[in-house]
Amino acid sequence: MRVVLPVYELQQPWIIDEDILSEHGAPLVLRGAPATEALKNAMLRHGIVSVRVRSADERASASKHALPTGLILKVRQNVRKLVQKTVRERAVSSKSLSEVIEQTALLIDALFSGETPVFSELRSLSNYDAYTYEHSWSVMLFSVVLGRIAWESGLVRNLDYTSRLNLGMGAVLHDIGKTLIPSSVLNKAGPLDEKEWELMRLHPQHGFDLLRPYNLVMPMIRAIVAFHHLRPDGNGYGLAKGKTLDGEAIPQLVRIASIADAYDAMTSSRPYKKGRLPFEALEIIVSGAGSQFDTALVPLMERIVVPFPEGSLLFLKDGTVASVQLPGGLGENHGRPECVVVASFAGGGQRKPGETFILKDRSVIALGATNPEDLLIRVLVEIFGKNSTFKGSIPLELHSALPVWKELFQNALVKMTNDRLCAPEIR
Ligand SMILES: [Fe+2]
């Protein structure tokens, strides 16, 4: 099994299922490492809050496409360095920028060769502070692959070497202006007020200004930085000074980066919100087709990400809690996901823990989450919340045949009780 766990819960025999960088960009943990006590303590010291793990009997996932892991790690490290340096120096370093351009070009070659990559992994949240650079990095990957598929489908013409690099670098730099936004606004635990929104809406302008001194930053890269929050319906925001664009004049590469940006933002956890599962983010993108997002590009997004990644947790309307064990989707691009029942609320559900089933129907799902704690919080707040008619404690029944799940949910409940959220009972 695969699951995202809080780092404090790590113990053997879990195996770490992702590469984790330290706050300095050096590799801290590499995928495949056993979750030892020493490793757990090192991660806690570095402020890593959660991590994707697999059980020892689970094999490392065989990727459909073979992206060079060394290069991936290197570009990710250098994107991190570039963003951190910009935060410190309030200016973009030309050396860091050239390094990222050089390596991004190599990575783009890899992303355009062989089978089109499909992103099938559940997101973990390594560290809240890491958001800005991890976001830049992920938006670059999604944008380039979405660009490739749009080009292969004939939606984008002439995606030559320079355009690919512009798309990739525009995506890396799209939010570079956020490095000038106070972190009290950027990481605020709650909705922004109007004044804070005004500051936030300045980030395309800040980004544009930060890149002004560099001739090697092509106009299309600047356009992505300046206009990634503009919408085809004319709403949204662009540069604070000077001319903006009409909705229909937004270049296609900017539209691609916009979708990738929105998708990554929705599936990432932030201090003030829990990340959505891919299927939920995809539904929101579909509902914004034509207004917020380019109608023709929207359906392509479902081809490059797996809506229900392995390890996703689903709370079904009949009270069943299920974990996705074979990833998939409900549309034509993916096979149907296979799920295993891991718990049930209020004795609900026809299926027993341990039973597997094929998910075929979206309407049976109440909500999804990436980890047990987020699932319980969302169920408590959204299903049994203040406005719900449900009274009293919620019996949470867990089958003893699945001791690992029982323990995971029990620990999540203890955490919720400590955080003073009303915890249900476990039977
Ligand atoms: Fe942005």
C-alpha cells in the first residue's frame, strides 16, 4: 500500500516513496530509503511535515516514461536555489537563471522524447516553506507536458525548441514576483482581506520588473509571468502598470501555464487549506472551461494526470472510507480505479473493510483526501460540521483485519483531539 503520512508517524517497515530536498536544496532523503528513526528525526529537524511512503512489500512504481532522475533532481534543486536567492537578494541572480535555463533545456528534451509522461503520484506536502519553489517546479513539468500534448493534438502550432524552452522557463518564473510579497500575506492562515489581495495581485508586475534586466529572458517568458492570471473571459489580473491584454489575445502558451498553475495550486496543501485530489481539481478546471481556462486545452489536462492516484482516500456517501490501490480515472483516458475498503463511518456501507471494488461512478463519492488526518478533518467539518443535523459522537468502525489502517486513523484522531477538533470514537 501507498499513503501520505505525517513525518512524526514514520517508523519501519515503511519505505520513503519520494525524493526530499532539504531547505538548502540538497537531497535529504532519496526514494527507497527505509523509514528509520534517524531519518525521521532528520526530516523533523528540517521542517518536513509529511511524506509519501509505501509498505515494504510494495515495489517501487515502474514509471511509464523514463525521465532521468539525476537531471530531475538537479533541475529541482536549481529552481529552489533560484527562488531562494531571489527571496534573499530581492533580485534575480543571472548565474542561477542561466543554470536553470541550461538544465531546463535538457529536461525539456527528455519530456518531449518517448511516451508522453503521465503524472500519477499522490502529492505530499514536504514543507510549507517549500511551496513557492516546489510550485514553480511542478508548474513547469505540467506546462511542458501539456504543451507537448497540445502540440501533438494540433492545438498549438510550431512548438519548436525555443517555444518549448520559453514555456518551461515562463512556468518556472511565473510566480517569481511572489518573492517580493510579505510572507505574512503569502502564508496567511485564512482568507486575505482586500488590502492583502491588492498586494498579492502585484506579483505579476513584481515578476515582470525582476526580469527586466535580462535580455536572455524572451518576450514569451515575460508574457507568462505578466499574464498567467488573466482569463479568457477578460477577468483576472495582469500587470499593475501599463497595458493589459484582452481575454482573447492571451497567447496559447500563457493559457497552458495558467491551467498548469491552477491545477498545481488546487492539489497542493497550504497553511490555510487542504490540497484537493486530482479528480476534484480536474472537475473545477472543467467547470472553468471557457471562462477561466481555454476550452480546447481543458480536456488535455485529464490526459496528463491520473485523477485517482494510488493511495488517495475517498469518503463515499454511504459512509465507506476507501483507499485507491490501482490508480485510474472515470473518463476515457484511464482505466477504472480499484479501491479497497479501509474503514466505515457509523457502520455505513454495504462493503466490509478489506473488500476491493472497482470505482465506476463519481456520484458515490462525497469527498477525497491525500491522508487519513485530512480525510477525518474534511469529514468532520464538511459532513458532520456545525451546520449538519448530525448530533453526538461519530462511531468510526475499523476492521481488525486491517490493523495498519486502524492505527493510522487512531493516530490521526489523537492528533485531532490534541488540536482540539472534536474527535469521533473508534470502535
Ligand atoms: Fe501567480
